[in-house]
Amino acid sequence: MMTVCTILQFAVSPALFFLLYIFLRFKYRDGDFSLFFKVFISGLLSILVVMLADWIIHKTGLDSLHSFHRTMFYAFVLTAGLFELIKFLIIRLVAYKDKRFVNISDGIVYSLVAALGFTTSYSVYAYFFPPEFVKPCTYAWSIGPAVLSMATVMGFFFGIAQKRRNSFIDVLTGLFAAIVLHGVYRFCLLYNDNTLLLMSLIAMAIIAITLVVRAVRSSQLSA
């Protein structure tokens, strides 16, 4: 029998994706959404990389978190680093060079879509193969604001890079920032520190909202 936490874990990412699609569909009634769905499907399929990586990590014993340093490495490198690199590559290879990707707002949107696609499939995977030390209910209520914030940060820098000749530094800044935020989030989950987790989510949300406001203002100035 499914609990409320399980339903929330399964539903939050696809629900957020659906809401984003409805909002954009209402705003751009005659818009072309083929790239939108292509990025989402790429995010869904990227779980195959995580499955292979988890198998390797388990076989090599790197998921044995018997010390602070091991936990830090697992949170920031093996989880946050891998997950954000996957999303980064989806945006970079699937959306970034497309002619429909033109401004900062587009960077945020496609980053959100990639992240929601990835998290949709990962949440199902995590239900059947739950990561050790992470409480399912804590993950279920926190993943929504966490993934939105991290994706917004990465997408913002992708959008900035689109306007610059030398974009290498900008896109890497976005990747690094997303990894740091995700690492903090995962570290809080592993230590089951809900107070620190809540404070981190609030800080991440403030950063994300600030970047969204900047993106909107930038779009208005260029209109």
C-alpha cells in the first residue's frame, strides 16, 4: 500500500513538469514545444547512467559512509557531481545550440525541464532501490524545491553564456554552482538534519528567485 510520502515522491516532479508546460502553453499558444519534450525525454532516459554508476559505486564500496570525508565525497562528487553533470550534458548537447534557445529565460526553462525529467525517473528508481541513510519522506517533501532551485541556477548561467562569445566560463560556473547546491542538499539528507536542510532550501530558493527576477528583467529590456 502506497503511503503519502511515496505518492509525493512519485508525483512531485511530473506534476511540476505538467504545471510548467501548462504555463508555457498558455503564454505561447502557437509555440513549438518539440525541443521542450525532447529535453524532458532525455532527462527521463538519463537514469540509465545513474543505474550503471550506482552499480560501480556499490561494487567498489564507495557507498560505505563510515567517515565524514567519505560522506562529503559521496554527497558532493558521486551524487551531486554525477547528477548535475548529466543534466548539464543534456542541456549542452540537446538544447543549447538550438535556434529556439535565445535568452536567459530559455536557459532556465530548459534546465528545469531536464532536471524534472531526470528527477521523475530517479524518484521511481530510488523507490525500488532506496539510497542508504536517506529517509524517503524527507526526500519526498524536499526534492521539489531543491530541484527547482538547482536547475534555475544552472539554467541562468547557460542563458548568460548564450549571449557571450566566450561562454566556457559561464557554463562551468553554472555547473559548479549547481553541484555545490546539490552537494549541500544531499549532505543534509545523508545526515538527516532537517533543520539544516530547511535552512539550505530557503537559501537556495532565495537565490533562485533572485535569478528568475534578473532573467525576467533581462527579457523585458531586450524586448
